[in-house]
Amino acid sequence: MNTKTTELQSEIKAHWEKQILPFWSNLKDTTDGGFYGWVGNDLQVNQQAPKGGIATARQLWTFAAAYRVTGNERWRDHAEHAYRFLADHVMDTDYGGMYWMVDYTGEALDTSKHVYTQSFGVYSLSEYYRATEDASALELAKTLFALIEDKGLDAELPAYKEQFDRTWKEQPNEMLSENGVIADYTMNTHIHVLEAYTTLYRVWPDQQVKAALERLLGILYERVYDQDTKFLGVFFNKQWESIIDLRSFGHDIEASWLIDEALKVLGMEQHLEYAAMVTDIAYNISNVAVNADGSLLNEQEGDHIDEKRIWWVQAEAMVGFYNAYQRTGDPLFLERVERLWTYTKENIIDQRAGGEWYWSVDGNGIPDQSEIAGPWKCPYHNSRFCIELIERMGSE
């Protein structure tokens, strides 16, 4: 590593260990289990807020990965705490799968099942097993994998479906549709099923998982990725037709490195079309979505560009650009990471005592009033950015 990269790695590691992990650690609910479900913009904790299925899985992933990377037993304890809540309260023992939402005591609140939620179950349980070798977690991950493949996969198209009721009857996809449309299939769900199966395959290199990963790569390349524009489509109907002119810059750069991780675990790094997709997406987002201040824009619908700088978009862009730097050796991408980190330090990281990262800021760097922790605002994106760059830079 050069001096600048060494300093960057050191800064990121210190921020992760001294601000991000302690913030989420302080939300540990020792009375009812799991972690408190809401912290307002005023940094006040609502101890009786509902606890999301996705948030619980992401908390489990974060602390499991933190234990794996640092060896700190404190994070193992937090991971085990999250695992017990997920296994005992978020899992539906009657119909299978993870609930969308439980109340603060762990009672089912919204029993909807979403493939996206199940994928985060697979992801986090696989990471927990990877860190602790707890065989029960791997068995639960295998169960969720089988459920996704059985209930969530339309094998003829192929495509992964989205939303179901508690008994696994398909429902309109209200949970993961935005921008005034209801999508039958989403890019978002497909990249996160890919992410989940990649981690599962690391710890359980089964032929079923391999086949599913290969299928997902084919879907993303043939159905979701536009080889002409180098963008990913976002929302689709049942014929795999795009139903809105929408470009999600953050999801695109996130997808680029998630796809690359899948290629690595499959030993397919040199697959010509897929490798080109990884780098072409990164160059495209670098060209069209980076602001003069180094930050990444959110999305573009038609001619309208959403200029909010959202916390997870900046985090995923840093990983995606660094992955592209490793792929290509192009110093442009390293410069992108350095400037993004500077922007994030100056605008996204909450400097208040007890703060974490703001949800978003506007073009002038003024934070919005959204929650600091909630069903979607979790430690996963920014912790993962820290872990990825710590590990990637440390291996060079």
C-alpha cells in the first residue's frame, strides 16, 4: 500500500471501531432481545418501536462480520444476541420464513414475507456461521435458501418473485416498489439474493447454490443490465419489461462489486461478458453520477435527477469504486474513493456526541430530519464499507 492508502485504511478502521460499532452496540435490548428499533434525528431512542426483519438480519450480519474481522468477543456476544432474536422471534415456525416486522417484544406485527427479507436471513446466518461455526445457523440459512428456491423462484422465466402473505400466497409488491409503480420484479431483490447466495456458497459450496448463483448472474446480465447504456433497470413487469425510466446510481455501483464477489467465489473472474459488465457499470457511474464535490447522486427518473446524497449510496460507491480499482488498476477509481471518503467525513458522518451517519444531506450538505436508526437505517452498509476496504487494502 502507498502512504495515502495506508492512512485511508487507518482512518476508516478507527471510525468503524470508535463510532459506528459503538453506536449500534448501545442499542442492544437486554430486556426484550434484539436491538432497539428506532433512533430519531434528535438521537432519542424509542425502546418500544417495532423491530424490522431486515434490520435484525443486518444487525446480525454486522456483528458477526465484526467478530470475524477483529476477533473481539464483544462483537461475538452481540452477534449471538441478534441471532437468538432472529431465530426465536423473526422466524415464522408455522409457515416458514422471516416476518417483515415484529413488535419490540418480538411478537409478530406484519407477517408479510418478502424474498428480499429472506435473502438477508441467508446472508446474515451464513456470515454468522462463517464467524462462529455455529452449525444451527448454517442449517437455518439452508432452510431459507430452500424456501426462496421453492416459493420465490419462477424457474420458467427465470425470475425471483417479491412479496407474499404469511402463508406464501403471492401479493402485489408494495414493500419494494417506489416512484409510483408496483413492480413484479426488481433489480434490488435480485442483487441481494445474489449477495446472500455468494456468502452461503463460501461456507456451503453445494451444487444447488452454485446453480442458483449462475442463474442469477445470467438474469442480471440478460434481463436487468442494458449493454448499450451500461445501466441496470430497476422495476419490471412479469415479462421482464422495464416499467419506468429510472436509473439508481447507488444500486448500480453496489451491484457491480456484488456481481464481482459472486464471480470470485465461483472462480469465474475472467468470464468475459460478466467481467466487462462489472467494470463498465463502474466507469458509467463514475462518468455520470459523481458530483464536483466528490459525492454520488441518488437516482435519475426521466430528466429529473435526485441530488440527495444518501448515506448508503456513498458507502456502496466507495466499495464499488475500490473494487473497480482492483479490477482495472485505473487510478481514477482510487481518486473517486478518496474524494468520497473526504465528502462523507465532512457531510454524512454525524459529528454530534452519540451520532452515527445521517440518512442524507442536500446539495449544500444540510442533513434531512430522517431517523438515524430504523427498519431500513441499519449498520450494514457503512459497516460493510469499512470492512471491505480494511480487508481489501490489508491484502495488498
